[in-house]
Amino acid sequence: MICSDPVALVPLTVAQMRALVAGDRAAVAADLGYPVPAELTAGRWWTARADLVERDPTDTWSAVRLVRRSGEVVGNAGFHGPPDAAGMVEIGYEIYPAHRRRGIARAVLTRMVREARESAAVRTVRLSIAPDNEPSLGLARSAGFLRTGEQMDPEDGLELVLELPVGPGDPVPDWRAENRDFWDEAAVSHAAGPFYDLPGFVAGRDDLRPFEDAELGPVAGLDLVHLQCHLGTDTLSWARRGARVTGLDVSAASVALARRLAVDCGLPADFVTADVYDAVAALGGRTFDVVYTGVGALCWLPDLDRWAAAVAALLRPGAVLYLVEVHPLVDAVWDDGWTIRRDMLGGGFTREAVEGGTYAAPDASLTTRATWVRNWSAAEVVTAIAGAGMRVELLAEQTVTDNPLPWLERGADRLCRFPAGRPRYPLTYSLRARRAAPATGPATGPATDPRAGGRLTG
Ligand SMILES: C[S@@+](CC[C@H](N)C(=O)[O-])C[C@H]1O[C@@H](n2cnc3c(N)ncnc32)[C@H](O)[C@@H]1O
């Protein structure tokens, strides 16, 4: 159940804080006129915070607040004190176990961040969270907090420090704007670098993976739209096979570079700048025989059901979605190929600091500070596709990837594989799904391929 009921934050008086430090919950309940639960015990800083408010009754920061919902005390929250000399305030909150997973923590954090923003004295809001407290880390990242360091707390042990700038000139983090800015910058670096090697592509290199032709089937004469097409190398590889192609991407820089690449290659292609969620309107209601997408596309989207609905609306009856994606396990173990550092399931759409360059331009120095990503599991992808009325015909896993990860070996075909002798797991998966054709009408997409199920290729 999600918290639709507003939460109230009730500041405790100095006397109430001191009573709780003394363990006298009954006195506090009598004073407040409603019960307080056994979980409401004083934290170790509460005496210092009571002292601060006692010394300066205009201090609106330091009082501990009770979190009340539907009249019940469900947690406590507060700032650790007034803004420090650098304008930093730290938020702490605790939601009692019986009330967790209901959106209360998010409501509390949102309220307190808003309060901090409203003060001209605050430049940074901080949270300190134990590294294994995934729910709180996920909530912090989805609220735009970025990890800035770690600290050793004498009682609580190692804590990750996450911060959100809130001063003038620091806008509320906006996933669309931050991702678009990142991709506009990345596109320029990618077009100039060796990973996409655009001169090599113009000279005739084919960028599709070895399994794609067989899995999608012939595309000559078909209308194909490539969602999140980036520089258009995959889009134009389909054009070289005779498809009438349209590429769509939210990054205007990517689209401009893709248009130029089409001209340089002498290939007809349409490229449109739009968010994938707006694709139906941006493409003027056109429908296609093939919707193609993938290799690092879905992770940039916060809502797969909405994406799948857009895909379904772009497909003619009987037409197919063909998707080739980074396997979620690779995203989870990205750093070294073994250690799971990112959720493979249920991780949420979170803000991550941009450190270094990109997969294709590791040395690029980008000005974008953060991007928003989510590692979607294969089950989430399949469920969204099925939920939008498409029938999955093929789901395959491959031990090759485009990503030049340092723990893989890159071959002459530009694909990366596990070194010999190392146990393998899927690096890429592909999926073909078909929109139902009307009972009497013929299918318009590529022919149905009887092969389906988990094949391992590469
Ligand atoms: C990793 S690239 C895709 C790479 C592509 N498969 C290739 O190999 O060239 C991701 C692309 O998704 C685009 N993108 C991210 N979020 C988007 C959105 N909401 N709508 C449309 N495009 C988006 C980015 O601009 C970027 O060009």
C-alpha cells in the first residue's frame, strides 16, 4: 500500500525530548494527548538537540519531529542541527518496522528536503546511510542524492554519505534533463572516437550482431523504427539491408550526427528528436513493421509499461518488436565481472554520479554531473511486453557483447567475449515479440520463426 495519506511532522518540545531521553514515554504521551509507541526511544544526539533548542528557541532545525500518519506515530525524523558554516544540513529519519514499505519514508524525505530548500542558509542536504541499507540508499538516489564519500561512525560503523545540492542555481534534479544533457555531450565524444569509428562505418562496416539477421529475418522493404537510435549506426545497418528506416532519440546531438552519418553513407533515413514516451505523437501516428531497440536503451527509462505501450502503438497488426539488450547480470557486475554492485531486480530508477567518461569514450570529460538509470530484469521486460498485448516469440541469450568491458576480450569482429577457460554467463539477450494480427489479416512483420526459448549463442 502506498502512502496517499499525508504525513504530519510534529516537533517535540525541549521538555518532551528530555523526557524521552529519561525514558519517560508516558509523560510525553500524556503531554501530547495521544499514545507514543515503544519504538520511540531517544537517539544519542537528542540531549544535544534539546540543548540547542533550549539555548535558541528560534532554532527551527534541531527539534526531533514525530512522524504521524492517520493519527498514529509511525516514526521520527529531524535535522541533526541548524545549517553549518558551509550551509550543510543533515537529515535523519526512522520509520518503525510495522509501517515500512508504504511510502512514508519518501513522504518524510520529500517534506524535509523541501523545507531545506526553502531556507536561504542551506546549500547542501546530507544523508548518512549504512552500505547494506538498500531501501534507504535507493530512496536517497531516487530523490537525487549522490554519494560523495563515506565515514566511520563510532557506533553505527561504516556509513555512505550522500548529498543533494539545493542552493541557488541548483535545480531540482530532473531525470529527463540530466539524461538528455548527458547524451548530448556523450554523442559528440562518441562520434569523434574509435568505439563507434564512424569513418569505418561509412566505409561499409556492419554493426549488427551476428545473431540479429537470423532472429529478426529479412527486412528488405519493411518499415523499421529504431527507438533510442543514438548515432544511427544500428539504424543504418538495417537500412543497408533494405529496410526503410526511422531513428528516434531524445538527444538532439545524436539525431544531428545520425542524419549526417546517413548522408555520408548515402542511405535514405529519417531521424526524429523525441522522448521515447512521446514517440507515437512525434512520429505523427505512423506505424511500422518492425520496432527495433536496445543495447543500452531500456536502462534510461523509469517506466517499462509506458514504454511497452508506446511500442505496441507503433506496431502494425502482426508486426514485431525486436530487442537486443545488455543482460541485467552484466549491469549488476559491471565493474569486475564478478561482484554484484547494482541490483539486478527491483533497484528503482536512481541518480548516479557520472565518474569518468562513458563506455565508448572512457576519457571524455563531461560536464553533466549525474544520470538516472535502472537495471531492468529480463522478467520485468517480458512482463511489460506481454502486458502491452505482444506475444514473445523468441528469447535468446548470448555470450557476446558490444561493451568493451575490461574483464572481457575484444575480438577482431569488435565483439567482446569471456577469456578462454572462464565460466560464461549471458552478456546480451535478444527478444522478438509480435503484436497480434487480426483473425483474418496477414501478418505484416518478418515471418514467424519457430525457434524460441533460451538459446546460448556467441
Ligand atoms: C547507449 S545509447 C544506445 C546505443 C545504441 N544501441 C547504439 O549502439 O548506438 C542510449 C540512447 O538512448 C537515448 N535515450 C535515453 N533516454 C531516452 C528517452 N527517454 N527517449 C529517447 N531516447 C533516449 C540516448 O540519447 C542515447 O542515444
